[in-house]
Amino acid sequence: MSQTAQSKTVADERVKEMSAMRRALIRPELGGIVGTIAVFTFFLLFALDSGMFNSQGILNWSTVSAQFMIIAVGACLLMIAGEFDLSVGSMIGFSGMMIAILSVTFGWPVWSAIIVTFVVCLAIGALNGYIVIRTGLPSFIVTLAFLFILRGFTIYLPQTIERKTIIGGVRDVAEGDWLAALFGGKILGGMFTWMGNNGMIATFSRGTREGQPVVDGIPMLIVWAIVLVIFGHFLLTKTRFGNWIFAAGGDAEAARNSGVPVNRVKILMFMFTAFCAVVFATCQVMEFGSAGADRGLLKEFEAIIAVVIGGALLTGGYGSVIGAALGALIFGVVQQGLFFAGVESSLFRVFLGIILLFAVVLNTYIRRLITGER
């Protein structure tokens, strides 16, 4: 056999052609895409004239979706790396309370309170990862313990210091603070004013704000969500570190044997999850002007559900940040859409459960059909 023929034979054995349709069907975000289309179709049919799709309505469900999106990005990367963090919700409450106590009670500049809170919470995230790595305990157990530890401190600290569980006044002390503006301000206000003046969006018709646009800018919460989704997607799909994340979650031992720093990857992902939780908490504190001991309850499960709807596997090694973002979008649209459609709000979790089940079954079935898995 000639050398050319031998090369052709080797190429045929080692390279398997895959059509564009096949590649699209095995993408992890397929369920999220189908779910998003289904949800928007439903509410376009039943809530089109309710105001859900005017400027104010879009801002409402976009803001709620952005909240889920911020924590879903961190949860997604950590789950792909093969770990869970059940302390996310408690981290949100704890970090928000830290900012309020340091700035309002102790009189620190808000920017310093925010920075110290980020440092402390990133250290806690690193500690979570370190304990998981050093002990070999499931991250489910370790972070469950921190869920209770952080929630306990979130309740204990304000009760001990202020004799109450809600600390207000954050908005007043944050006035003019440069770092607080990155979490609680708005952008593109001039553009929305121009749109209102030209009749492109609704304006107030009476009162002190007559003539001003109903939507006067894009909240920084939404900006942070977009930035984190772009960053997470780029990190996961365009960098060597992204390959390490997939490898650490797929087969950690094989990854170690291939030179992947699995321990470092997992600890950094725990820290990034904590970072996303503090971003969420800081935006929330700046928006409401207060911190409460009950903030962040069940957010860890909502983040995991958004990631699973987006196509990630609970076993790690497979998932998509774009899919997680779509799962979060579904969350926000359904939660707000039921109100606009006049449906009983208590049915929100029923809708969510149906969407979750549908997305998981669809993703699993398509992947098995295409890849031949059982």
C-alpha cells in the first residue's frame, strides 16, 4: 500500500465528520433554547396586551432574569467543574449584611465596605474549595454546612449589633460613592430620554415626572449579568482554562494525569461562585437601600435549576454558560409573565417544574439519540 493510501486510511479512522445539524442537536443549551421559545410563545399569545412587552414590562422581567443570571453563571462553571455550592443563597444574605453593617453602623466609606466584603467572601469560597479538595468530602455536604454557618451569622450579627435583622440607610451613605454607582446606578439615561421625547417609549403623563420616560436607563444589575455571561462564555469556550474546567468535571483523575491543575481549577470556581453571589448582593443592597437577614433564601437551588434547564449535567463535565443564561431568562419571564397573564402567582413553581422536566428530558433524549449513549 502506498504512503498516500495509508495516510488516507488513518485519516478516515481518526476523523469523524459531523454535520452542522448534528452538532447543533448535541449542544447543551438545546433545552434552554426550546424552553425559551416555548415560554415567549406562550406569553405572546396570552399576555401580549397586558403591558408585558412594553418598555416597563420588558424592564421588569429583564431585571428579575438578570438576578438569576448573575448567580447562574457562577453555578454553571462550578457544576461543569464537577462541584456544587449550596451556600450561594446564604452568601448573598451574609455579604449584603456585611456591606450594610460596615457602611451604616461602623461608618466606613461604602467603597471600602464593598471591597472588604468581596475579599472576605472570596476567602470563604476558597475555604469551601480547600476543604472539599483536602478532605475528599462531597461539595454538597461542605457547602451545606456553610449554608447554615453563613445564614446563622447573617441573623446573629445585626441582632447583636443593631438589635434588628434589617439594616437600612445604605442608599443615603452610598450617595456619590464611585464604587456603589457601579452596582446601583443606571446607564444610557440620555438615550432613553431621547426615546421618550420622540414617542418611542412611554412617558409619565402627570405629577412631578411629567414628560420623563417611564424607563430612564438600564440598571447596573442587568449590565453585570450581561458582562458575567460574556466573560463566562469566553472563559469556557475560548481559553485553555475553560478546557481545564471541562476536564476537571469530566474525569478529575485523568485530567490530573494529563497535567491539568484540577485542585486549583475547582478552588477558583468556588471563588468565582462567591464573587457572583457578592455581585448579586451588592446590586440588591444598592437597589433597596437596605440589607435583610432573609435575603438570598433558596437562591442556590434557583441557580442550579437555571443551570440544569440550560443543559448542564449534575455529574459535571458538560454544560454551557449561554444555556444557563437562557435558563435564568426563562425563570424571570415565567415569574413576571404569570402576573401579566393574570394567572395565579402560586403556579409559578408548577410552570417552572414542568419547564425543568421538559428541558432535562429533551436534552437527555437528543444527546442519547445522536451519540448512541444509554
